[in-house]
Amino acid sequence: MERFTPTERSAIKRLPQRGRYERATVKEILDEGFVCHVGFVLDGQPFVIPTGYARVEDVLYVHGARASRMLKALSDGVQVCVTVTIVDGLVLARSAFHHSMNYRSVVVFGRARAVTDEAEKLTALHAFTEHVAPGRWAEVRGPNRQELNATSVLAVPLAEASAKVRVGPPVDDEADYALAVWAGELPLRLAAGEPVADPCLPAGIEPPPHVREYDRAHRRV
Amino acid sequence: MERFTPTERSAIKRLPQRGRYERATVKEILDEGFVCHVGFVLDGQPFVIPTGYARVEDVLYVHGARASRMLKALSDGVQVCVTVTIVDGLVLARSAFHHSMNYRSVVVFGRARAVTDEAEKLTALHAFTEHVAPGRWAEVRGPNRQELNATSVLAVPLAEASAKVRVGPPVDDEADYALAVWAGELPLRLAAGEPVADPCLPAGIEPPPHVREYDRAHRRV
């Protein structure tokens, strides 16, 4: 299936022209971002928790930050909403009203399940590390049994999802184009600075290429 | 009051040493970020929607993207959870297990109200524009009556909130410090690129300082 089928909850209702349902678009956004916001309901109260994630084929794995609350919510089999947002720029218009942002976001709906199978958990942990820093898994010490047991991983099927994308310059009211106001886009991106070595690191160990040449944009699906 | 009082839902339970309840810390994070994730419940289903926001004193104003769903949810007077996350860097450890991120996040709980008073709405719109690009409000055309009516603004009191902050190098298992693996922090920040002028912009209008020298870090509270 090349496209997600929009559902009542996943269809983009406001500004529907920004809606994208191609699987490739959704995966590309998920693969470039690396922090999601997980929404779940506990005793009627919504919680929105930022946490790491990774995608393996058609499954979104979510890291167990705040595991206790998330797991408590999940033990009731409730629905989750996982949102990933990448800000690409400020859209600066000639009127305050038409200011906007260029962005790419994905919303995934579904029921999460706790990953208990050890092989699947290892697959997810591998994906978490490689998602944040491709090439790193092979260089570091892998998880031992105790660490595997201590790690909570949730899986959300990538079955009901949609993306929302805005690109391009501002769209102003016709009359406002005559105003002598600078208008356009200010691109924004998550940029890496100089690596800061752990103070405990012995001299002579240099940062590897996956650290020195870090760039999240243009990830492959 | 200098500190927020932790409540059952706002207290940081997982890794409580990362919890911060000082108002100044919470406001600083809110003032540096500019995209929040709003969580609300509709017919038992959690929704997490990214949108713009601004803070005015002890009120968080949220922009009305996806207004219909949010407003429908709010008409029932339900609780919202507004989360703002700033990623400061990757924490690259010697073991896969101890990989982490440096970040600052804020979670605000409360009931949102729709802003109907025109003066308050104008205050919020001013704050939205100035929050994204300080100095811009004075240069652009302000909202007219029709635009004011078309804009949905929600207010969430900054009364029940907490922050969570991680800084510093990785914390590895004692035995792993002997491994010949580069470890440390890779700082990340949202960086502005070269402004892209609207194709409709007449020649001779240059980007103002608030565009040319854009920098979100170190905002004043």
C-alpha cells in the first residue's frame, strides 16, 4: 500500500491542502526527526511526553521515558497519538495575520503494545541508536541481559497516519503586496555544533565521522 | 510565587533529579521555544497537535491551528496538556544503553479557555508575532476586525507546570570507561539559514535585523 487511508481521526481537516498520505512522505519525516511527542490518556487526563523513537519497517518504536505512566496507561489498552514535528522555517508575511511556519509533521494513531520479545526489543534498541547516530551501534557496547530487562519499549503500528506539510513563501492579501515590508522565509534547521568530549575521555580518541559530519536532513527511507 | 507546586500530574516521576519547578526556568524554556504540542482528549481519543504559542506573564496563549477539533474538545471544558521541548544535544555514551539526549522541556496542565475579549486577543496576537520574531509587529500590518474574528486563540493559565532538564556528558557504567570509544555530547541547536525573499518582493527591500540576526537562544524572561 503506497498511501495511508485517511480516517476520521487521521484526515487533515484544517488546511486540507497541506495533508499528505503517501507512505514515503510519512516515513521520510519520521526518519529525519528523532523526538516524538506521545499523547495518552490517564483517568481522563491527557499527557504529552517527549521521547525518542525509531522506525523499523511499518512499526514505530517508542522509548520508555516516563515508562511507568505510559505503561500504566497502556495496560488499559488505550489509544495513543504520536506526533513528530520538524520546523523548516519562519514564514514572514506583510501582515501579522498571514505569518506562518514551514514545517513537516506526522501524526500516528493506534494502540501501543509493550515489546516483551527479546529479539524484537534488541531490534528496537538497535534502531534507536542507529536512528540518532547511524554507524554508532557497531562502535559501542551492546546491551546486556540486565539492560534489556530494564528497558521499556513500546511498539505502535504504522497503520493509521498522516502528514502535514507547508512549504514556500507567505501568502499575503492582494493589497498588502504594495507594502514596503520585507517578506519571505527564514529557513531553520537543527544544526550540530562542535562535539564536546566527555571529560573522562582519554586523550587520542577522536570523534568518529558519524559525530563529526552529523546531519539529519535528507535521510533515506 | 517563585516555584510551581508539584502536583500528582506535574511532578517529574521518572528521573526526578531532572525536575525543575522554578518559575524562571519554566518561563525561560517557554520563551526560547516557539512550537508546542497540545494534547487533548476527544471522545476518549488523545490528539497531539503541534502549533505556535506565546507567553504573556502567567498565561500561555495557543494559536488556533486545527481550531475546530481543539475548540470542540474545549467546549466540553476538558483538560489540556501543553508540552514544549528544546533539544540541546545528543549524549553519546560508551554503551548503547546509556545513550541519551540533553534537552529542556516544559509540561503545562490546565483547562484552556477560548479568548473572546478583543483586547486580550490583540495582546495574544502581538505576543505570537513578537515571540517568533521580536521587532516584527511594528513593521507589519496589524490585524483588522475581520482577521481578529477569524483567529482562534486559547489561553492556558501558567499555574500547574514543571520542567525537565538534562545537561552534561554521558554517565557510563564504571567498567565501560576503559573502552576506546569516543563519548561526549554533540550540541544541537535550531539555526537560521539565509533569508529567502518572497519572489513577489520588489527589489531594494532588505531583510531587517530581526531576520538577519535571528537567534532564539538566551531569550530574556
